[in-house]
Amino acid sequence: MVDLKGQYEKIKAEVDKGIQDVINSTAFINGPAVKEFQADFEKYLNVKHVIPCANGTDALQIAMMALGLKPGDEVITASFTYVATAEVIGLLGLTPVLVDVNADTFDIDIAAIEKAITPKTKAIVPVHLFGQCADMEKIMALAKKHNLYVIEDVAQAIGADYTFTDGKKAKAGTIGTIGCTSFFPSKNLGCYGDGGAMYTNDDELAKKMRMVAHHGQSVQYVHDVLGVNSRLDTLQAVVLKAKLKHLDEYATARNKVADYYDKAFAGHSKLKTPVRAKNSNHVFHQYTLQLNGIDRTKLREQLAEKGIPAMIYYPIPLHMQNAFKSDRFKQGDFPVTEKLCATVLSLPIHTELDTETLKYITDTVLELIK
Ligand SMILES: *Cc1c(COP(=O)(O)O)cnc(C)c1O
């Protein structure tokens, strides 16, 4: 699905030198590259604070801990997402309130959020799924009206731009109370292991998140709150610093792939190509088709035989997972999510795909579904 080797070849000199420098200096934890990457990323995002941590799941957990959410508080998020988004809500004893998504953009449904709000609701967690922003302007208006926090899950949309109705733009993750992202290797800005970060414009919250991520420590060996241990390794910061310079190029390369697929599949009665959101650009973490009248399992097998990987993100909605079993939801409650889980198929998309490979992929898909 991704070609991390080809991408590495292009930044090899910088990455290799940076990694060797870290080994030579033995500054494996909190070395200078962590601060440097943090500063570069703050500038790129145009946000006051980036707080690096160990992975995207931790980022979400630390954000919710720093906001002081308490057991019983309700947090609204989409049923059509990666498990991490809702997992941390449950893990902290908060109540995950799952809702349906938009059939075209796959992003959290605004009317569904509004319907799910109760006096116990404390936060909304929109997921910028597959690489484009949820409708943040409407989400922020709802949050303001009901006095809710907004924690953006930016793991799949690092670098995406949201455009407000007045024309102003902001990077995904810098609009809500806190943005949380992941640098898992296959994400758009991926390191060579695990990594993650929180972003915020709120000085007080930034301080709290730093403290929570560092054993709840304010001054060395003084622990004001219960925290966790969650850090970005210096070696990973070196990789991220090198790759951040290319992030916009990476998005452009991914868009070229998406445009090629769009054109090849345009108007096909059995394939629905991804719909672009009106107020966000797309950084195409995934290129996800909706299949119509196609045996998905068989198609995947046939593609695999021809050397083409295709993935199902996500086969089972969260409200139908045993881990999230609750009286609140049952099968049939979120028809859009359930339909997507049964019909989506993601094709390879990354920065190193050439036209020849794309032609082979699209020709093969079209031949197999004829
Ligand atoms: C990858 C991902 C996460 C979690 O990131 P990790 O770094 O793997 O912990 C959270 N939410 C979404 C939507 C993701 O895609």
C-alpha cells in the first residue's frame, strides 16, 4: 500500500547523517532534534504549540486527560473510524457516543452530532478521515453553542487545509481546542517507528499536556497530577524534520495518483470515486472507492494474485465491535457507516507511484469488474 523505501532514498543523506549524529551524541531522549522538529512543525501549521508524544493514540488520551474529562462525561465521535479514536474515550472511563458519517465525504455527520448532544456531553472528536477535514466551521459553532471541547483526530490528514466561509484557511488540527496526530510510518508524515503529537493555541492547555505526557510532573520529581510516559524519540524527530520539508510535495504526489484513479474510474456504474469535501483540500491518506454490485472479497483476492494490494478501512464499524458493546447502539443504527464498511475498498496510494504502475492497477481493476 505504501513505498517507504523509495521515499527514503530521496532523503537518505539527511536522514542517515541525522541518525548518526544522534548515536554519536547519545541524546536518544529529548535530544535537540525533538525541539527543532517541534519548532518547524509549529511554523508549518501556524499553531502556537506542538507537543510531541509517543504515538497518535497517546496524543488523544493525553488531550482528554489534560482537559480534565471525568468518568461519565460523554464524548461524541464517529462510528466509522480507526479504533484508537474511541478506544481512549472508553479507557478513561468516559462514555463514547458514536454517531453516523456523511455518505459522500465519510466525515462525521453534523446533524447526528447535534442529535447526540446531552447535558453530559463534554467533547466532540471529529476525525479527518482518509485525508480531508470534517466540516469544522459547523462543528465549532455547535461546540460554542453547547460549551464543548473539540479534539480533532488529524492522524490521517496532516497538512490538510480547511477553508472557512469567509475564505480564511487553517491547517487541520489547529481549529479545535486540541489537534491530535500520529507519525506512524504509513501516515502522510510518518517516522520510522511510532510517534505522535498534540497541537493547540492555548498556552495553559499546552502546559498541561506537556505535564501529563511527562508523568504529571511540573518540576523534576514533583508530580501534580497522574500522568503517563509518552515521548517522541530523538531518532524519530530526525526523520520527521527531514520529511516535513517535503510534506506538501508528498500531498501533491498523492493528489496526482488520486486524479489518475478518478479519471480511469470516472462514470463507472460499479465504482464510486472519492468525493472531495467543499471546504477542505484532500491529502489522500487513502484513496477509497465504494463498490456497487461487486464481490469485494473475490476482487481483493484476484487483485492480490496480480500483485496489487487493496485494503478495507474499516470492515466492522465501532458500534458493532464487542469492545464498544453498549445499550446505546445496535446494528442498523448507523446505516451510512454500515454500508461503507460493507462496500469500501482502498487502493495503493503513496508518493512513489509511477504512471506505468497506475495504469497496471486501473487496467486490472477495470478488467476484473467488467
Ligand atoms: C493511526 C490513527 C490513530 C492512532 O495513531 P497511532 O500512532 O497508531 O497510535 C488514531 N486515529 C486515526 C484516525 C488513525 O488513523
